[in-house]
Amino acid sequence: MPTLPWTLHGNGRTVAPGAIVAPEERLAWPITIGIGAQHVVAMFGATFLVPLLTGFPPSTTLLFSGIGTILFLLITRNRVPSYLGSSFAFIAPITASTQADSPEAALGGVLVIGVLLALLGLLVQAIGTRWISALMPPVVMGSIVALIGFNLAPTAYDNFKVSPVTATITLAAVVLCTALFRGILGRVSVLLGVIVGYIVARLRGEVDFGPFHEAAWLGLPHFTHPTFEVSLLPMFLPVILVLLAENVGHVSSVGLMTGRDLDHMVGRTLFSDGLATTVSALFGGSPTTTYGENIGVMSATRVYSTAAYWVAGIVAICLSLSPKIGALINTIPAGVLGGVTFVLYGLIGIVGVRMWVDNKVDFSRPKNQITAGVALVVGIANVTWVFDGITLTGIALGTVAALVIYHLMSGIGALTGTDEPAVGDADAEAELPAGR
């Protein structure tokens, strides 16, 4: 019988004060299964919202979320604990591609990004990560992440307008749950807000249970396959930068919490995420990314065992094999989505702002002011250009603006001697946070 890759931590039942359960360790299996279930709860609210907002099948998303997590654990050799949930960074390009063409064309864009991210992972594994900070200092990366979140504001408002009462109550529930609860309940405040909003929507007659009653209890998810439309691909390219930041941030956070240098694993995590996204897109699932929610669970429990993530991945796969669950998720009405996305899209934008704050970006410097200011306005306004059938939206153009303006002004400043670093400016020291 093969030996499992985890050793038992202590007596398997307790964690001593100040100690942690390392990735290669585990607690007793009943406790490990319970912690794995916590990870499923932590990721569930955000993961199922992505297919709801993009029109992808929730059950298919759950299936490849679980499969992607297992692929991630295998490729990283159980050294980096992580769950791969649905990526919010893709919502804007998927929505725009679906409106311009079809969901299958959107899947084609997701597939291309998955392949490129996997190749980027191989590059990082070969040459390291130092070039990332040079290409995308915090002011640039923060601007790109922020504009992706704020670019989605009109989408949130469109859903909000469908049922303002339900949306307002849902939004209030998320805010109150976040303020009132700590621990695991605080980390699933979005899910709790959706439950409250759903109850209100049901009482107001906004929920249609017809598809739920017709769905089978057991069955395979619905599979679709990508098509490719070259003109839509530029809308997806900036997402690579966000996924890069999320993966680097996740590895850095886990390394900090476990007291280990995991920088050598960044290439593997990028490759794993790219491969998981590619496999998901081939069959109609949502793109994946590492999840900050699960870092919160690890921090609260002090359990970093990858065994818990194997449990979470297997549970997600099992849940995906019930069409009833997917149909139930699809009954969530627009008003509830409108309320919760006011929070979620705003939080994506604030992650970018946090990058500026954490890295002490000096906004007294003109190049930082103009880089961030122009990129955000382009993204929020969703400036759109079409050249020979190729569509560039606000996210793509805002990304290009941030990169070009920052490096152009830095280059001119270096030539003229006017680009003197200000005291406390941390442009060259990027600490990228985990996210989704």
C-alpha cells in the first residue's frame, strides 16, 4: 500500500500555541475533512458568483475548480496549499465577448490566456521573478487591478436596477455580516449576504424554482467547447498581469505565514493555474485563480496542510455531479447579484489601491499620479477602440496606458536627470497580494 505524503502533526488532534500544521503534515482525518469543508464554504460564495455573472454553467465551474485544485497540488508537489476558485479578473472580458459574439468565443479567449499563463510559468521557473517588479512596479500593477474592478461598475448597476429593494437589502446584509462576525463567518459574509438576499427575493416572488424541480439529483455537468475570434483576444490579455500578481501574492503570503522561502515555487503555481484554466475552458468551465479566502481560513486555523485542499477539491467535484445544485444556484435573481456585486467589484478595485498603500507608492511624484490617473479614467469610462475588426476595451487600453506612461516618463526622467526617487517610494519593491 502506498504511503500518503503527509505525516501526522503531534497527536493529530491539537495544535500547540505558536505552532502550525505544515503543508506536508496533517491532523487526524476527521479534523482534516472538517477543515477541508471550511475551505469549500470559504470559496463557494465567490466561485459560484462568477458563472452566474458570466452565464457559464455553475456545475461545470465547480467540477473544474475541484479538478484544477488537484492539478495544482500535484504540480506543486503538495508544497503550496491553495484552492483554485473562479477568477473575477475575467468577468469583464467574458461579458464583453459574450455580448459581441458568443459564450463559446469567450471560452476561446479564456483558453488562450490559460495557455499563455502556463507558458509564463515555465519562463518564470527558468529565469526567476525579478523582471516582474521591473516591468510592473506597484503603481502600474495597482492601477491595472483597480481599473478591472471599477470597469465592472456599470454591470453591477444594471443588475441592481432590476430590483433595487432586494439589491439594497443584500448589500446591507453583506456589510452587516462583515461588521458583526469574525472568524469563518466573517470570511463568508458574501455568501451570508446572498442567502439573506435570496430569502428576501423569494418572499418578493422573484425566484423561479421551475428549472430546479426539473433537474436531476445526479448527472454530469453541461459541457461546451471554445471557438476562437481573434478580434476579441486583446480584451483578455491584461488579465495575465492580474493572475501573475495573484499567484505571486499567494506564494508570498503562504511563505510568510509558514516561515518558508517559496519563491522557487512561483513558476509552478503559474503553470498550474494556467493549465487548470486551460482544461476548464476546453469544456465550458470558468477560469481559475488562487483564492485569498482560503488564506484567511489557514490563518485562522493555523493549518496549512495540503491534505485539507485535497478534501476541498474532491468535495467540489462531488457537488458538481448534482444538476440540482447547479439549477439551485441559477435561481439566484438579478437583484441579489446586483447587491453583492456592488461589494465584490468594489473590493477588486480596492485590492489595487491596497497595492499602492502597502508598497508606499509616492503620489507626490508626477509619473505615479499620471500613470494611475489616466489608467483609471480609461478603465472606468471603458474607452473602446476598434482597429481592423480588433476590439480594445477599457481594460486593455487602461493596461497599455499604465505601462506606456510609467516607462515613458521614467525613461525621459532618467535621460534628463529629473527622475529622482522620493523618500519612502517603494516602486521597485513589489509585494503582490493574493486575490481572485
